[in-house]
Amino acid sequence: RPYVRRKGHPKILLMGQRRSGKSSIQNVICNKMAPAETLYLESTNTLQTASINSFTEITFSELPSHIPASSPEIATPQNYASLGAVLWLIDIQDEYLSTLPSLIQTALFFHTHYPRLHFSVLVHKTDGLSPEYRNEAYREIRQRVQDELSDAGIPEYEIAFYQTSIFDLSIFDAMSKILQGLIPQLPALEALLTRLCSACGMQKAYLFDTASKLYVATDSGPAVLKDYEVCADYVDLIVDIKALYGWQLEAKGRRKSDENGEENIGESVVTFEKSGEAYVYAREITEHLSLICIMGKGSTPDKRVLIDYNVSLLQDAVVEIFKM
Ligand code: GDP
């Protein structure tokens, strides 16, 4: 789906019934709150906003369930004209069918007034449920929503569905995909990562926002949650090393020479090590972005020189892309 062309930075609105998990998601993603701590979150009564400062500011707002999207105080051009995506949360551990009418009503409102906005449904709190129950409920919700949209005369309205939980990385994976729909640089970044994979025999490459662990882009090969999980662990490592050694590149993206006139590229290269079967290559690309790659089968450490070279080219290209 094409990205939403809106002025300013990506803005995402979270909606859904009371206790469906809106504040929890906001806090886990923006404030690094431990999932278990969300148990003690107070209910919110007003529009609340939190943000991530990445290569651009990414804003998450939460609309309390008693305020409908169409309420005149909220439905102002200031609030909605710059919005990129609306997420509707369904608590799958609760009586979820009764919440579908308000979901449909909200979807219809946005389709009528802001048809280019991305609308997604998060079938949330999937932890602790059997895969059979979870998948069945997910299918049922999807089918019902699609039936309702057909009955309303808009069967073509594209709504994305995700299964999420804050107790694993599925919420980060879903949020990454939603965010990517709001990033104009996505096609260029994807093309670079795909080329890197084929040049270096990589299985999968992710460009992460280092602070939030959301990935901004990945190569065009098949993506599975397991690969994302392996790579996300290395983002923590980058964060730790960053805290120890600081950032070595100048803002304009050129490599700074140290006192001996040698390039300081080493500091940004974090690791190339074996993780289970495969080697993982992790390297900071800009102040906010990190590249984490899973090498293909049969990869050996002597490939490192080739990879370093190709990643330097990618690094220069990424800096250029974000400058434009
Ligand atoms: P809000 O009213 O929509 O903002 O909901 P909250 O974020 O306050 O969450 C309500 C409750 O749901 C809290 O006790 C959270 O700990 C819990 N919760 C949120 N996300 C999840 C999840 O993915 N799985 C489970 N099991 N509980 C969750």
C-alpha cells in the first residue's frame, strides 16, 4: 500500500475499548516500560501523546474509549489532517464481539473523511492463548469486519490486521510495519537492503531505529518474526556499546578521522558473531539507525571485509536518502 503523503512526522492514533491496552503499548514502545509494569497503569481520560525521537519524531496518541473519533473537540483538522495511521485495539482475552460495532463505526468515519489514512486492527493480548483459539478468533474478527464493510458498500476499504502482545516482540513487529507505511524513504531503503543481501549472501537485513527497536525497513525477502527477534537482541548490544563509547560520526555523515588520520569506522562496527546456526552482523549506521543482518548458511568470518565494504556504501546512501 502506498505510504500516506502527509506533512510533518509520522503520527499514529491508538483507539479501542477501555483496558484494551492502548496506554500499555504507548509506554512499552515509547518509554521502554517493562510489560509487567503496565498492570499498574491508570486509566486515561484525555487525548494523550508520547513520542520517539528517531531520524524523525514519531508520535503515538491515545484516544480514551469514551470519546468517539467523530466528536467535535477531537475531530479537528489540527488533530486529524496530519495523522498517518489509526490503530484499533481488540482485547482478544475479553468479550471481543461486542466491541466490533464501534470499530466499524470508527472505520467508516475515517474512510469517509480521511480515506488515505491507514487503518489497522490489532487483535491484542494474544499471549497465554492456544494458537488454535487465537487463530480462530483472529479469523472470525477479520471476516466479520470485512462482511460489515461490504454491507456498508465499501468492500475495497483496505484494513490491515495484526496479532499482537506486549509480552513478546509481536507488538514491535506490527508497529514497525505500520510505521513503514508512513515513511517516504521506504522504497529506497528496501532497495538498498535487498541489494546488500544479494551482494553479501545475507539471509535477512533490518534497518532499526536504535532507540525504539522498531525497524524502519527490511529487504524484500520473506520476513519471519524469529529473524526479527534474533536481530532485536543485537540492537540492545548496540545501545550498550553506544553508551560506553559514544557516537563517532559527524552529523553530516562523513567519517571523522582520529588523531592518527585513520578512519574511525571501527567504533561503529559492533559485532560479527555466531548466533546459533548463523552469523549476525550488527553495525550502527547513523546516530539513530542500526543495521542488523543474519548471514546466509555457509557464511564464514572471512566474508567480513566484503561486508564492511558494502555496508559502508549502504551507510553513505542511507545518509543521502535522509538528507533529501
Ligand atoms: P487502555 O485502557 O486501553 O489504555 O489499557 P491499558 O494499557 O491500561 O491496559 C489494560 C490492561 O491490559 C493492563 O493491566 C495491561 O497490563 C494489560 N495488557 C496490555 N497489553 C497486554 C498484552 O499484550 N497482554 C496481556 N495479557 N495484557 C495486556
